Amino acid sequence: MVHGQMRALVHRYPAVRYATRQIRIRLPQRLGGLDPAHVPPWERRFELAMPRREGWSGTGPPSLTITAPGDYGVARRLHHGGLAAYEPETLACFLAALEHARPGAVLDVGANIGLYSALAAARSSRRVFAFEPAPRVADTAEAVARANGLGVGVERLALSNHSGTAALRLSPVSDTASSLAADNRPLLGRVLVPVESLSHWRERAGAAPSIVKIDTGGTEPDVVAGALEVLRRFRPWIFCEVRPEHGVAERLMALLEPFGYCWYHLCGDPPYPLRAVIVGRGPDPGQRMWLFAPEPVPERVWRAARGWYRALGRPATQG
């Protein structure tokens, strides 16, 4: 019991976690010491190169300055490998959607440090909103947007199928693993956060969603269920993570089929085939992102996606 409380204390407070690591660096590894080469810094600050595909006529900064706590997973991957190291298939299609989707707002639901929202603000003139309920992570998303002069509205709330409050389960493992979902994953603690349906938020904010990215740790169907009026009225493009557990894929199909959405698994090089069903388990367990399009994706969008894929440093084998 005491050991568990100590672990929770270390994980909850960044200064305590950092000090503990510094102590363990000085211990022999046989006594629980850490290899200094694998210990993250207190803070990461780096320039993230922004892509520019051949033939693209838009404007925007050549890079973004990213400052984030050293142990944040998204920032670590971007620091070590750039955008090519973080969901390049989805990023390429997302950038293509920014060009070709009808005018309207971009919603980054489950934003973490706000990569997708920052990319949208840096590579389009659309209104952009980032939804992140975890307080410390939302602070980082706001800091990234502010440091780069990006017009991103950071909404400190969780989107679901109802409005009110809920307990956000904080993960001791990763900043990307906190969720409203009740499951058996390790739990650091809970924090009460405001919750709202996307349809209710849209009416309150006066936004017209055109592109929505959803990555909420297993509650994606709840987000979609709270957005049915948005789907009916605005028919946005939806980039969504599909996990293999808790019937997520089946629930998403039941919600989207009445609206005539088409689904594409973003795995490998674009273009992607139209799928008959949504599945949570694919040949690559790391490829969980799907595109739910309001109509069959035209070739001009796939052509743009291939261009962005090359610009991200991942050359497409087709086109």
C-alpha cells in the first residue's frame, strides 16, 4: 500500500518525478538505477519542421517551436523523428482534407499537446479548436499555440454523449493514455472535468465543423454519439482512432451507417481502399486511425495525400 502511494506521488508531481530520476541515475542499475541515456529531460524544446508539398500554394511558417515536459510521449516522438515519426498516413490525409474539405472549422478532439490543431492552424486559414481535458496537457497545448502565434482555441473539456462532469482517469504510463473510459488500465488518479456533447458545444460556439479528429482513448463512439446533429447538418470528415476492445468498431459502424459515411483504414501508402466494415484489429497493431468520409474520397484528395506523404519524409510508392 505504501509502495503504491509512493509511486502515485512520484508520477503525479513532475518535480518529484524528475528528482527521483536524477537520484536513480546515480545508482548502479543492479540496485534499481537508470541508464542516463534513457532518461528524458526535464523539458523538451525543439523546432518541428512543417511540411510543404510540391505544388501547394498556401502559406505558413516553415517550422513550429515545441516546448513540452520531457516525458510527454507525443513530444518525444516528434523530437526524435519529426512528423514522419508520428502517424504520417493520418497527417498526410489530414493535410489533404484541409485543402479539399468544404469551408468550416477543424476540431481536434483529444488534442494532447495540440499537434493536429497546430498543423491545421499553420497550414490553413480555418478556425481551429483543440479539446483537451487533462489540465497539465492542456497547458502545454495552449503554450505551443501561443508561442507560435497560432489561432487555436483550446477547450478544456471532454466531448462525449452527454453534458455535465465526469472523472478523467489519469494514466501513470503515458500522457496519451488518460481517458474517461472505465477499464483495467493502470490508474494514477482521477480529476473531475467538464463534459459536453459536440452538438451542444457547436451550437454554443457557433462553429461549423468541417474536419474532426477524434482520439480519446476508447470513448470515440461516445464522441460520435454526441455529434449526430453535427453529422446530419455539416457532414464533416472524421479522422478517428479505432481500438480493438469494448466493441468500439461495431458501435462506430452502427452510428455512422445511417448517415452514409464511407470508411478507410489509414494504413500504408495512400490511396486507401473503401472498406466494407470497420475493424479494430489490423495487420499492424500500431495503425489504428481511420478516415470516415461523408462521400467516396475523390482521386484529387488521394493525389494531395500522396504529395503530403512525400513532404513528410515518407515517399509514397504510387503516383
